[in-house]
Amino acid sequence: MAGVGHASGHKFLANWLRPMFAAFAYTLTQRLREIALAGTKLAQATTGTTRARRLKLGAAILRHARGVRTLLASRHPPREIFVTTPRSLAP
């Protein structure tokens, strides 16, 4: 793969898996953007922006017998996107 950079592992498998995992993560993020974020502010965002806005956030996750609750700050900008994305992926 061109542009992968220096591989720091001493084993062939480690050097081979690292770019494969990166490519898989990129593809997964692209599909998430196409399917779950359609019609939102992040529908045309880059992969880096999507990752920063969706994955890098402060939240409290509470696990109870009835399920899991995610508590976001009321002023969190992409709150509506965070709530609607799992719903659009549900069968």
C-alpha cells in the first residue's frame, strides 16, 4: 500500500495487519457516513471530521439492568447526530 509509512513491528504479520486495520477503519467510517449520517450536517464531512465529532466526545455511559444510557451535555453540538445515528442503523 502506497503511503503507509514506516512499519515499526519486527514481525511480518504486525506490519501487514496495521495498514489493513487502518483501511478497514476508513471503509467503516465511510459507510457509516453514507448510511447513518445521510441528511445530517456530517453527511459531506471528511473521515477525520466524522471521527472527531462522533468518537471524540465526553459522555457518561450508565449500564443498568434495563439497558445502557448515554448522557451527553445539553450543549453538545452534534447531540442530535449522536442520537439518530444508532437508530438509522437498527434493523
